[in-house]
Amino acid sequence: MKQQSKLTPKQEHVAERQTPAKAAQEFSGSDELLRHDAAQTTVPPEVAERLKKSAAKIPPPKVSWFKRLFN
């Protein structure tokens, strides 16, 4: 059975204009998907500032005694 729309022809035309047609995008892996999502998402300034402060508190990784010996 075919599903019929209860919209009038004018309403259907308006509904078609309001829904933008987005092309489906296929990603080769999860890394590519995450990079694409990160490029599309803006970080609020408050969150960016808190992240900078938190990252500044993280101590740098300690250099092993073996590397210090030969540097």
C-alpha cells in the first residue's frame, strides 16, 4: 500500500524547499570521520579556555634515564 501525504500541494512545495538536500558522505575509517566532524564543529570560547588551563596543568612526560645518559 502506498503511503500518501496529507499535505496540500502548496505545503509540499514549501516543505521541499525547507529541507536542504545533503549528499551522503562515506568515510574510509573512523579517524577520517572524527577529523571531518572536528572540522565542522566549533568549540565554545569558554570550553576552549578551560581546556587550555587544564592542559597547562599536565606535567610534561619524564625523560627516561637511558635517554638522559646519551643526550
